[in-house]
Amino acid sequence: MHGRDGTIDSSTCLKGQWGTQVKIHRLLLKSRFRTRKKEEADLFFVPAYAKCVRMMGGLNDKEINQTYVKVLSQMPYFRRSGGRDHIFVFPSGAGAHLFRSWATYINRSIILTPEGDRTDKKDTSRAQGKVGRLKLIELSKQFPDKLECPELKFSGPDKLGRIDYFEHLRNAKFCLAPRGESSWTLRFYEAFFVECVPVILSDQVELPFQNVVDYTQISIKWPSTRIGPELLQYLESIPDENIEGMISRGRQVRCLWAYASESASCSAMHAILWELQRKVRLFHQSTETFWLHNGSVVNRNLVQFSDWRLPMPLP
């Protein structure tokens, strides 16, 4: 997807959260696990920079949808498995909804996204995020002495700079991480790099690599419905040695939030590959996989995966 006029390239898209579309693609191209023999592949990666193209005005939602449908119809190995061994990256809070018809076409596929929530109720989600933040603002007004810096300003002539902001975080023992417009929040990941204990205040959040990381050892998750003095009392009751232990364990795993080549001993790419390897192992153990006496693998409708066809394209 390079836009209507073909002017959007990978370097344009290699920034911020969108950048994972490009970074994961580039790292897989160089991966030692890559094979050029399709019949040997366990999984197939489908590169697309849909979020970047949409934000840069290259294609609108309808055109993105039509492009996905057209490309999928031309992929024989997608048809063979019903898409279950194909990987798609959707690097924003909208998740797979960047492809409007994802539930029709790639509902069996592996989707890499920063959030596990696929709800369409955007207005409700935003309201929930605002409620949690308003509670924290009210709490800070009641107990300004509990804040690392009670006079922070994020707008106006005295607006806090990015470097100063992270310095204040580094001086704190705990970093509160309420939900944003959706369950996901960047504050959680920042906490590991400034070395404070993240306190998750997002009930529905889906954290990455939960098969690899024991989050109970490096963070605290507190009910968003109980944001108030009780939360402060609890945090103050935690001994310093426990806090230091959580921060120390966090240092050991924070490399999982940064992208690096396979030569690095620890990176987000390593964790993604671990999860994909697990998917391969579980593929034939899925509740949606069945097999017959002759060895053929079929779906719930007893249709052999090699005979599966895409649904009719949408008008």
C-alpha cells in the first residue's frame, strides 16, 4: 500500500507506533527463520502499512478495505488454511478495524496489535478513560503532598518539557497508568524505563507477552473503581525493599518493549517470535481444527482447509 499516487514509502511510515508495521516487516526479512520456499513455511507474514497510508491521506477506509480483499483473493496459501497461518500487523488503537471487513476475511488469522480490545464502542471507551483520569486529578488535589511534583503544567508558557517530564517520573516510586481512550496506555511502558513501579488503573487492559512475563512480579494492578485515598494508603504501606525488588525485576524484562535485531539477546522481536512459535505448536490442537481417518485436516463444517475459499467480496 503506497497510496493512490505511489508516493508513500516505508521510510515515511517508520515513526512512532505506526513504525511497528515497518520494523516487524524489516526484521522478518532478515530473520534466520525466513524461508523462500512457501511449502516449508509454518507461517506467512502479510506486509501492509495501512495505518500510515490512512493517516497520510494515501487511501481512505473504503479503498484500504478493497485493497485487502483484492490481495487476499490472490493468495493461494491463505486459501489453503483459511488464513489461520497468516500474520497481520495493525499498529494502532483501532486494531484490525483498519480493515473494516477483518471479521469476515481474517477472523482466523494471527493479528499483531498493541491492544487486545476489538470493541466498536469507541464513545463508551473514551468516556471510561476520562472518568479514571478525573478521579486521579481529584485525588491529586486532595493530597498534593503525595505527588513527586504537584505543580506540573502541560500547557501554556510554563509547559513542562519532555526531558523534565521524564526526570520527574524517575524521582517517583510509583507511576500511575490509567487507561487512555482505550484500555491500552503508554504510561505503563514508560514506567520501566524511568524505573518506577507501574500501577495499572485499567481493568480491561491486555498486556503483551503474558506467556513470557509474570506481571505480578513487576507491577501493580488496582481496580479503577477504587481510585481514591485507599489507593494511596496501600502504596504507602509497601516496604521500600519490595519496591526496589519490583523495579529490579522490571529492568530484566524491559528489553521486551524495544525492537532490535535477532542478534540482541532480548527484544520485542524475540518475544513476538516466541509467541508465534507457540501458535505453530498449538495450530493442530485448536478447538477449530479437526481431522479424519485419511489424515485430512478439516474445519467445523468438515471442509478441508485446502478447499476453503474466501467469502464473496463486498460491493
